[in-house]
Amino acid sequence: MLVKLKIALVFAVTTCIVQGQNMRISLDPNIYVSAQGKPYVDLYTTLDASTIGYKLDADSNWVTSFKVVVQTSGKLDAFTFNYAQRDSASGAPLLLQKSTFAFENWTNQAVKIVIKDDHTGEFMEFEDTLRLNGDEFIYLSNPIALDTIKTDNVVYRKSGSVVIPKPSLGMPVFENVPIEWYSEVYIKSGQYVLRYELQDASGEAIAGTQGFKRLQNGINPIRISYGMSGQNSGAFAIQTELLDADGSILNTASESLMWYNDELLLDPSLLEGVATRANFEKSWGSWEDVPEYLSMIAPLATLAERRLLMNLKESMDTARAAFYLTRFWQEKSPDQALESWKGYKRVVDQVDSEFGSKTLAGYRTQMGRVFLQYGAPSLVEERPFDGKNYPYQIWQYDRLVSSSTPTQQNQVFVFVDQELVGRQYTLIHSSAMGEVKDHKWQFHLSRHSNTGPDIDATSTQYSRDNFGERISNSLIIGNQGTWFDQFNN
């Protein structure tokens, strides 16, 4: 099947994430200048191996193979992503490949990308423009946040050292390791200086990270490492500035990243205020329930905020946690913080009523968490029992919005009650980024009543379909009239 899409890849300065057929792949170009003053592009392609199809081989491994072909200005590069593992693909890693294209001048170049699944024969085709913004006299490349992996592959060597970007589908994440980055400046002639520093989320420079480098004619490689000892977790940016002999800024470039320190997850601003029990209980709720309130708001939090919530719960400091809760809502709704919290709490109460039990609060269930994080599904198909499959539900979202992921379109969540005790549904698969994925999810819906030599075989191999209409025709036949309807009107 051929899928042609026209998409804005925005090659010039940002990573693009292509989502098609539930696959996630990023194309991250970095522009440099050769010793001859000609532009060239290192194009890093990152594939999320948990979002593509797998098949079982003769050795009982789940294997996948994906070909990518990139063509521009009469030049072509092709490479293959291969991956195999014993279990399903839920924990599959990010896979990285590199291509390099050289050009004669600084004119924009048409780019064509073809992605083919070797197992199914399906492929997608994309076309866009690679924007070469620069000139032949001076050029400042964007900094790259580097991975710590070592390799002898000459493809990843630049100016005498190994340069491998931190694999990511957006913002690189470092945990408890130094931050290292690489950049290049090309100077044809003249006197120039590069100024660089690491900035926090507010744009303030981190002490000890500033530096200057006097630039020579030709290629100037820059490789800097920051220890980050004693630094709090959070969002940071590598900031570089190209200065002329008078100190005027000619160009700037930056790279954003996240850094976590397990021992220092609290922002110092959390220490600037506390909430007294009397004031908190007057408006916000019960003092004893503050730890539970932190769990309730986790679905709304960003990835960095969730790390803070975890640390606050473990600290057992109720005053600090209560203060953070109030500040959380003040940042989300400055003019109606308390009203927003109370409105959200009413939704939590409904989630508890719909999904909760005597032993487990509704917001702690997987259905409750998905509802609070993404809102009401656009459509629901509910199959309570048909004798062949476990009870299951499929939620479809026409538009998926979350604080921890980019906006997505047309995503599904598959919940199954394998315990058969009622309302104990487990999320076994979702097409949404950041969620659990299992490419054997159809088999796990079945009560394993198939007969045949392969216990992993789906029933369609034996002329039966145990997976219900939703699986066989790929259509959700309509919302079954649940309480979700009130949120979609």
C-alpha cells in the first residue's frame, strides 16, 4: 500500500517526527561546511522500534526490518533498521542511522524519503524541502547533545572524534550523566569568537558553564562537557553565539534538553513558600489527603513535573507538597487556580465512580488515568463477553492532547479484563506515543481457545476470527452510550 503525504518537515532547524501507520520516525538534519567552503548535511534518522510491526521467525524471535531511502539533488542513500528480541516490542529501543549529503551551493534542496516495511511490503513516501540557510564565509552549526556510546564506525567520526547524537524523538534526555555537546564553526577569513553556555528553563546561565573560543580560519570543532554535579533536574538549553571582533552577535544556535538528577529533583523555588494546614483546608481540601492529591494530578503533569511529584510524595513533607499543589494550579490557570482544581476534582470523583472499586481508586486504574490525561474518548467499542475473547474495550481519540506528548491524531487504546472480576481492565496496547505497545495484542484478547501447532498463532490462521468485529474490519462501529458522552457534547 502506498501512502503519500505532504508534510512540513521543517528541516532547517528542528527535528521532524513523522507519524504514519502508527510508526514514529524522526529526521534531524545538521548543516556543516567542508574545508572547501561547501555545505553538507548530516541527516540523523531515529526510529522508535516499539511502533512498527514484528513477525515471529524460526528461532522464536520477534523480528522487524525497515528500509529507508533518502534522495536529494541527485544523491541517494539507503539503509535498513533491523531489530530482534525474544518478547514483544513494548520495550524496544530507539534505533539511529546517519546519512551525509554534500552540495555545491547554499540553495534549498528538494528531499524525498521512502520508508518500506520488509515484512508487509507497505511503504510511505514523503517529500519536502531542505533549507540551507547560510553562506560561504562564516557558518555556525547547531549544537548536538551527544550520547556516551562508543563505536569504531567511521561514519560517526567528525574532526577526529566520535559524534553520535543522543537518540530522541524530540528533546534529548540525560539521567545522572554529564552533558556533552558538539558543534562546528566555519570561518573563511577574519577574527571571530564563539561564546557558549548552558542555560536553565528561565534563560539564566548555569554557573561554571560559560566559555569562549577564539576561532581560526577553516573548520573549528567545539566539544564541551558539563559535569552537572549538584545541579537540580529540569529543562536546559545549550546556547552558542558567534561574535565578531567588536563583540557584536552575528548568529546564535541552541539545543534544548532534559537532565535528571535522582538526588536533586526539587526545584529550589519549592522551598520559598509553604502552606499552613488551616489555610489549605479552608479552600483546597483535606491535609491528610495531600499525597493523594499529588497522585490525582499526575496525569496532567509534564514528564519533568511527574518526577517532582514522585520526589514530593517520598519526602513526606505535607506542607511543601501542599504548596506545590497550589502552585501547580496557579501556573495552569493563573486567574482561576482554585476553581480549576475543584473542577478537576469533580471529574476525578466521576472517574472514581465509573472505574473505581472498594480496593482501588478510579484515578489509579489504567482506564481512569487515560481518561484524566487525555479526556473523554471520541468513540468507544465495548465487548463485555462473547465466549471467545476476554471482555475488552477499544477507545478511539480523534485528537489526543497531553502535557507530556505532542498533539496526536486518530489514536486507540485497547483495554482487556483478563481477571474476569469486573471493571479490572488493563491497558495492553495503544498506538499513542509514550504508551504501552504490544504487537501481539490481538492474540492477548483471545481466551487462547485456538487449536493448532503454534500457540502464538492468531485464530485467523485457522479460518476463525476470535477477535470481534473491531479487529476484523478495523472500524469502530459507534459509541455504546457511556457516561463519556457528556464530555463530548
